[in-house]
Amino acid sequence: MDRSQELYANGDQNLEANLIDHDESVPQTTNYKRWLRLSIYVFLVLTCQPIATILGRLYYENGGKSTYVVTLLQLIGFPVLILFRFFSQIRQPKSIDTDFRQSPSFTTLVKVYMCTGLLVSAYAYLSAIGLLFLPVSTFSLILASQLAFTAFFSYFLNSQKFTPFIVNSLFLLTVSSALLVVNTESENTTNVSRAKYVIGFICTIGASAGIGLVLSLIQLLFREVFRKHTSSAVMDLAIYQSLVASCVVLIGLFASGEWKTLPSEMRNYKLGKVSYVLTLASAAISWQVYTVGLVGLIFESSSVFSNSITAVGLPIVPVVAVIVFHDKMDASKIFSIILAIWGFLSFVYQHYLDEKKIKTCSTNPVEEDTQT
């Protein structure tokens, strides 16, 4: 369910190097404020993502049946990003842009937003089907494999190097998901047949792969098309691709005829009409607050870090699902959670090594110039 965690290899290296230089030149008070903002964004990501996923499952559990509605919940709240962009521009001091590289044309931007928007709508719809047929704990564990798919697609699109820690992360996340294929006991939790369980598993894997493809593609776009990793460029991409994806899902909602069943669905909702509206509204708001936190992490740190924080939030969902939906937590799921966390830590450690290398490379030239 998750949406726009960007992993930009070369772009991140430049951004992180700039942040390192920035940290060395600004007062400590400014650094404290930056770390405070980082903490707030991390909190938003780690709390709102599980809440949004749980609310989506709550909608299904109490009589909701529309996969288009659950898909739309992930996207339709994008106007919140517009407000976030507006207040971010007010907070940031105006500066003269010394980068004279040519900006992409309007036609190019439209093509980019259309392409990424279509892909986002596709993986959001697949994740909605997966959440319908799978226990929420199983769903979230499978979705954690997005890190592996991101690294896989980045290898082909962005020349991502497969270090031993990345390979270890790929292996662990793959095994973590594979363990859930044979876990048929979870079918009793969602009352679905084995065939639907398999469909849900395949759709969730497809959603995870779609997330990885979009993230790798965005990395490529920022390097070859946008050529500037600015806050406005990242925010515009998040807003317009969500707008395109929302329009696509709305077309599907009306073309499929599901919109006709929504009034009766609301009347027959087990928790009542008010709870029906509150569940959908809370889920939409949670997804957008999560997106604000995600984009904020990209601004303040890097997209690799934001992607990692999102991945570490996914294992939180199974624990909450056991309490809320009484999902079964058997040995295979526990082992899957352990492998997913291990794979995440391996991925993060490689990111730490890369950042340390960037910091060393950025400080050495300064020392050489001083000695000269």
C-alpha cells in the first residue's frame, strides 16, 4: 500500500554530500531543528502507514467490498500535499538558483506525470486486491519485499551495485515472502479459498514489484530528465502523479459499476454509516499524512533513508493485526518477521557504509586544499 518511497542512487549521493557540507557550516541550533523535523517525519511515517493499512482492512472486515475505494483512499488526499508544499516554500528562505541546466519542457513533464501516475494506480489497485484476500499481517510482510524489488530494478535502470549486504537483504526478504506462500492456516482468518489466497499473494507481490519499479524509474527520471533534486520537483511529482492516478481509479470505479453499490454498502456496514464515513476519511487522511512524512524525510535526509523507514514500519502491522483482527501468529510468520527485519538491517547498514564513504570523499578534498 505504500506509495512513493524514492531511492535515487546518484541523486542521493549528491544530496547527502550537500547535507553533510550544510551540517558543517550551520550553527548547532539549526542542526537541532533539523533533527527535530526528522524525528517528526519518522514518527508520521511509522504511525500513519500501519494505521492506514489497518483501516483499509477494517473496511473489508465490516462489509466493504470495493477495491477501487481502497485504492482511491491511498491517492485522493493529495491536496494535503499542496498545502504542505505551500507552507514549505514560506518556511524556506529564497535563494538564487545558480544551476543553469535546462528544465524539462511542459510536454516532457506531462509524459512523466502520466507514466508514473498510471504505474502508481496499477500497484495501488493490486495492493487493494491483496489486502482483500490476505490477512493484514501476511499482506504487510509480503509488501516488505519492496526493498528487494527496488534494488533489483535499480540494478538495471540505475547501475545499482550489488554489494554483499544488498545481496543478503535480497535473499532474506525473498525467503521471508516465500515462507508465507505455504502458510495456508491464515486462510481461516479471512475466510477465503486457497485460490483467492494465491491471487492475493500474487497481487501483493505485483504491488511490491510495482513500487520497486516506480522508485527506480523516478531515480532515473531525476537523473536524466529533471536533473535537479529540489524540494519543488519532488513535491510536484508526488502531487501530479497522485492526481493522474486518482483520475484513473475514478474512471475504473465508474466504468466497473462499483459506484452503484456504495450507498447500499454504507447502509449495510456493520459498524454503522457514521463509522463507514469515518473509516474511509481516516484512512485517506492517514495515507496523506504518511506521504507528507515521507516527502519530508526526502527533503531533510535522502530518499534511501525514507525508503528504509517505510520498510521498518511494515513489520509493525502484523503485531497490530494480531490485536485488532486476531490474526494467527504461527512459527512461519514469526520467522518471516525476523527475516524481514534482518533484511532491512542489512539494507540500512549498506546505506550507512555508502553515506560514510560519501562523507569521507567530501572531506578529503577540503583537507588537501587546506594543506596546499
